[in-house]
Amino acid sequence: MSVKDKVKNVYHPLDLKTAQLDDILLEKLKRAFHRTTSAVYLHNVAKIALEHSPIDLAVAASRIPLQDRSVLYENLKDLDDKVTFIIETDGDTRTAVLRQIDDHELKELLEYMPLDEAVSMTEDLSARRFRKILDKLDVKKALQIKELVKHEPKSAARLMKNEYFLFTPDKTIKEVAKIISNYPGVEMTKRIFVVNEQRQLVGYVPARNLIVNDNKLPLKKIMRPVYHKVNQETSREEVVDVVERYKISALPVVDHHNVLLGVITHEDVIEAIGDIADETIATIGGTNEKLTDSQRGIKRFFARAPWLLVTLIAGLINMEVMEYYNENAPHFLTFLLFFVPLITGLSGNIGLQNSTVLVRYMALNMITKKNRKNMALKELVLGMSLGVVFGIGAGLIVFFLSFFGMHNDTVYYPAAIGLIISGGLISACIAGTFLGVFSPLVFVNIGIDPAVAAGPIITAFNDFLSMVIYFIVATFLTGLLI
């Protein structure tokens, strides 16, 4: 394959068919909403709503003006499409729609949609409206929503589905098949769970076994033991790890008495993976803003400003350190200030590489209590090795440049100056390595997201620490060599 062919085959997100479809649909909606009369544009919007799936419309809705989103929602053909639209769209669109619809329609939506989605939707309601809607809902569903809302948003209880098939061991395949056929609205998973009279989980039957075995056989003859299950308070990260490692299509959620509470499907896990990735990248990048096209600039400003404020403060502190050194160091050593960008840049990047790799290992659950020391040691050795190699390289470069008039004062002590720069840079890089390795490990032990270790706060602190160490080591070496 030629280089040109390889370039053509490189993945590019803008070339995806779904991305192209989104652009086409967005253009259609923009033209429809820019018609002169409401009768004309409502007709065109209704036509578009009929021609496209509610999922595509939900994605496109996030890119049109807020006031138009509820109009698009109202023109969806039936309740099923409206529920799908609400589930698949972004938070801003959901909020805009909820403000426009009355309590009766909201009640219909909540009763029709799956419980986990209904719980997520109620989080967008005010406390007053939430209580009001609960009073109108079916008693059973209202109680289920109240129970789930108590759990942490990032727990297994908030991921699981409460509509699934479960049977006692004495049920025959024929009886099971009949019951399943009577409930076409309940999602069929690849595992049919088996419980005892107390609803405690005792096993599961692969859905395929209902077809290949004699329909007179009871489930207890063909059921298998359940080796992997999670508690309702299990974190979503652990859920993702279990499902990914054991390739489980339907993961049971139980309480402390092994009573089956719900099932987490592969679809739920994929959604959780997307949320985790978004949050991790945002934390590393130093912003907690939601990724929506229509989010107002002022919201984005305040989402990013606190992180940048930390960087500003750290920069001012660094400036004071440099000013102090400039005033108190011997005149011929002030040239060391020229190397501060090199020091902070190199040590910062080495530390950032260490912390990012460790955060990635943690996200993939590759770091355990037993191998934590070995993983940290490997990163320390690698980071320090890079610091030593680049430190020596920088020292040699400075040594040779001294003969070409890099600075008038350095020509008298070329070897000493090279050693000073080399020693200072190596020390700063070692400090950056230690900070990059241990900050994510410390954060995870005290319950803070380790991704913060790769964010602006630690980066700013690393600049300060490496610069101070550089000046201390450089000053010390100056006393020895010059």
C-alpha cells in the first residue's frame, strides 16, 4: 500500500457518515425554521420529523437555537419517538423541552420510559416540580424512582435496568417462553436470571439454551452459576471493568442479601464509558464544561476560569521567585534565568507524561495494590532516565554554545556553566518525575479523581517546584565550581 493510500485510510471524525448526516439534517432544520410564516415552518419541521429517526433529530437538536428545540420535539409523531428523543438528546435540550411541556405530558413520558432514564430525567426538574410529578405517577414507579434517587449518580444502581426477565428454577422452558412472548415490551437479554422464592439470585440460563433444549426441561436442569455480579453501590468504573474483562452481556445487580435488584446491559456500560472518558479528558484539560454546541459563552468562561486562575497565581509566584533570584544572585549568574522556560517545559512534560500514563493505567484498572509499587518504580526510573539524558544533552549544548558568545560571562567558565545547567535541569526533571508519579497515587488514595494530577493545578505547581530546585542546585554548584 502506498503512502497516499495510507493517508486516505486514516480515520477522521469529520468523514464519518453519521457526522455528514448530522450536517445535512442541521441544514434542513435551519432552512425550515427560517421560513417567513409559522404555518410554513411548522409544516416543514413536521415533515423533517417524519423523515428522520428521533435519535438523529435528538443529536441535531443540540445544534439549533434553544427556542426551536421544543418546537421540534412537539412535532414528533408519537410518544415513543418523544421518549427516544428526550433520552438521546443533550441536557440543554432536555431542560428546554421540560420547561415547555405541562405536567400531564411529563407524567406520560416518565411512565413510558425505562426507570434508569426516568431517574436521570427527574434530576433536571426543580425540587417542587419533582415532588408534584411523583404524586401523579403510578405508585410503583414513583416508589422505584424515590429509591433510586437515593443512590450515587455514578453507582451501579443508577446504571441498571429494572425491567428484565427472571424465573424460579422449577419453571419449564415452555412456561418461560410463553411468559416472555406475553411481554414484548421488556428487553430480552442474552441471560435469563433464575431466583429462589426470596428473589435471591441462584443462577442464569443463556437465552440460546431456551431454543436448543427440550421445552419440558425445568430451568434448574440447564442453569449455570453466576460468577460475576455487583452490589448496588458499586462504582461505574468497577462495573465497566467487570463487563470488559469477562465480556458479560448482562451483569446482575444484587443487594447485601443477594436479592436481585436489576441488570446492567452492554448498552448501559458503553454509555458509562463515554461519560467516564468525557469527564477524564475534561479534568486533564482543566475544564468541567459540558460539550454542547449551544452552551453560552459565559458558562464556558466560568467553567474554565477557576483552573486558569490557579495558573495565573502560580505564574505570579514564579515571577516573584525569578525577581528574588535576579536581585540576590551574583551578576554573572543572572543568565541562568534564560533557561527557566527550558527547565519548566522539560520537567513539566516529563512529569505530565508520568501522571498521564498512570492515570490511564488506573482507568484501565491495570494498577492494583500489589503491583502499585512496581508500576510507580518503573515510571520513576523512566522519568529520571529521561531527565538525566536531556540534562546532560542540554549541558553539552550550553558548553559548546559558550564559545560562540551565547553570553559574555559564560565564556570564562564554559565547563562549569555546562555542569551547572546540566545539574539544575536533571534535578528539576527528577522533581517533576516524583511529582508526576506520586500525585495520582496520592489523589486516588484520598478519594480525589487521579486525572486532576494531569491537570493545570499540578502542572502549575510543578513549574514552581522545578524552578526553585533548579535555582537551588545551580547556586550550590556555582559555589563549588566557580
